[in-house]
Amino acid sequence: MNLKVNLGIDTKGDKVEVDLGKENLRSILLVGSTGSGKSVFHFNLYKQLIENNSPEDLKLALFDFLHCDFLEFKSPHLLFPPVKNLDEAIERFDELGKESVRQANGKAQSRQTILIHIEECHFMDDDVVSKRFIKAYKEIVKHRDKNNMIMIYSSSRPNNDVFPPMMRSNADIIAVFNLSSALDSNFILGDKSATKLTLPGQRILVFKSKRIMCKPFSDKDVRKNENFFV
């Protein structure tokens, strides 16, 4: 299992590399306005993981409510086809919560890593759906040291309704792209830094009590990563 990934290039020209497995980085938040570069970032992340791991070792559980990023994506790395319907999504997420318990108790049929991606997670804030989502989420977080699950949440609306306090506090990595709202920037970063990110793909990575400014993606990187998922 190889969960080492390159998160980008910092302003000094150095690669920002982390090992999600060895460093126990299990929860990632991606926040930024539409068109700010979130999709290119996660395309780049998943492309690396798919190329470095077999389908037997790594599965992707993709929830894409806007039907944009993973609509036509087909791969043996998929745990199930990309989920676009909210009712199906909560059933699938319930099962992932139960799978987390099975993994933690050593009763799972496989110890493969499951990467869970929820695109525009504010779709989960319906009262009934939210209760079921949070219940499953708590199971996954509760057993994070014993399960093999990595959760990634993406949203263009980073506020307290989308990210309950416990979800934000459990985030191991936060990738912040341009945000037009100073309130959203303050909620995520504690200041207005994200409103000053003017170039697509320019981002601030927050993890291990550090802030790292990364350069935008090149046009070549954008085409390469997007084409991989079409």
C-alpha cells in the first residue's frame, strides 16, 4: 500500500509531500469558490493513488451530487459506481459506517483502504439525512485508528452548517482555495487570507499546525488530471 502523495509545489518550488497512511492523515477538507481549483486538486490526488495502488488495495467511494466531476468515471478501483442521488448516498454512507466497525473489530472481509469523497457536502445538511450522515460519520471517526478509511469533503460553501464543529476539528488537512466571502475565510482560516487567493489553483494547505502557500496548477497539469477521469 502506497499512500504517499504530492499535494503541490510551495512558493519556494519545493514539493509538499505527505504519506496519508504512515502519518495517519484520515480527513481532508477542500474548500473554495466554484472554479477555484478544488476539482483539479482532487483529480491530481486520486490519480496518484490509483496509479500507485492496485484495486485490491485501494477502493474509491465517490459521492458527486452535482453530476460533474465523476459522472462518466469507470474504474476497477471504484467500490461502487459514483453516487449522484441523495437517497442512495445516505444508504451507501450507512454501510461505510458499518464497514468501519467491521474493520475495527477485525471482521471485515478485506483490509483494503477505502477513500470516501463527498463532493459539495452541503447537500447532506437536510435534517433527516444529516442525522444519519453524522451517525455514520461518528462511527468512522471513532474507529479511525483501527479502520482503513480516508474521508475527503469538498464544498464551495464552508460555514458552520456545512462543516459542523466536530468535522472541522477532525480535519487533518485543509486545502483552502479562493473564497469570495470574508466570513467563510474567517470560519476556515481565522482570517481573510482566502479572499486574497486570486489565481485558479492557488491554495493554502493547513496541517500539522503549519500553513503552506502553494502555486497554481499549470495548464498541462489541469488537462492531464481532468482527462484521467473522463
